[in-house]
Amino acid sequence: MGREIKKIDPHPDYPPEKGRYLRGNDYSPVAVVIILNRDEDKIPPEIEELVRTGVETGAALSGTLQTPNIGIEKIICNVVANPNIRYIILSGPESEGHLTGDAFKALFKNGVDEKKRIIGTEAKHPYLYNIPMEFIVRFLDQVKLIDLQFKGTPELIRKAVWACYQEDQVEFMEYKLHDPGAYPEPPLSGKITWKFSRPWAEPDDDNERRAVKKMQEMIERLKKERKSN
């Protein structure tokens, strides 16, 4: 008899942010993000196919990402509202000019600084200042990134989603994947606030500063864990 995988209901407002995505199984451990490098009304068929493949294979959410700021903020809001999501599969091309894929991967690798700027990316305006630092910290602790950018095909996405569903650990490319169950904290719910404060301003208060420190410590811990695996 296999181990019990704990699942919980997402927040009643899930997913709080609208966007170019399809909603699938709310109890799935994985979401799929496809980088969009075209205008919204000119989405190529191959991008649409990747998005459909994600949700048809069992992803909780599957959609496109175009910008390295508000687009990422919306993903964070939607993911932390559903603790069952523990992985994000990134696929598709790069968004020239925006460098959205680079920013998204840098977020997982380096986190953000005190001004909520994603560290270590060449993307333009990679600020996440419309969401609380608490959401960013939670997002990075809740989910792991599976990087299939530039090499994602429908078949590869199917295999990646399948691997995330497994009770026992399986190897997928360089990743060791299984469904760990829901994140052990209640869902968070909130929308981007559309603040007009400058992104280069200092953190608003001590709580923000403590959240930054916590996130930086977590990033260092994750780096050490990757090296030991």
C-alpha cells in the first residue's frame, strides 16, 4: 500500500488573478508556464499546444507568461493560493527584450533584494513590488522549478507532469520528482496591489526586512541542498 499524499482545498478565491491560462486539476502538484514572445492576439499554434498539453496531462494551471514583473506577480498570487502546487514546469522560447524566462529562473536561483528586484537577471524592470514579500518567500519555499525552456515539447511536458504525480521518487532528466503532498501551511490569497510607490524604495517596515532576510537564508539553504544532491 502506497503512502498517503495529503491534499487540501485551495483558497475559495483561487485562482485570484486572471490571465492567459487554463485551469485543470486543483489537487495537482504541478503548474505549467510557457514563455510568450508574441503579442496576445498573435499566439502561435505551438505555444497553444504546449499550454493545452499541460492542462490535459493534469496540471493545476497551464498558461503563458510574457512580462518579468506583473506577469510573474500574477503567477505567484495564483500558486500560493493553492498549496497543492509544488512544482512549476517552465517551457517555451525566450521573450526577446523582456528576458522573462531569464528573470523567472533567476527568481528561483537568487530571490529578490530589499527593493523586490529579482537578483541576477538582465531583464528590464524585474520588480515584484505589487505583492507582499510574504508571498514571494512562500512561493519560493512552496514550489520547485523544472526548467524545460528551449527544449520543451508536448511529449516532454507530458513526461514532466507525469513524474510530478508519482508517489515514489522518479528521475526525470536531472530532476528527482514525486508528489510531496500539499505545502504544510494554509493557502494565501490576494491580488496584486498596483502600488505606485517606486520599486527602488526601501522596504516599508521591519516585517518586510525580516521577510527579505528569511528569503535570503532560504535561498542559501536551497543552494546547499542542490550541491549535496
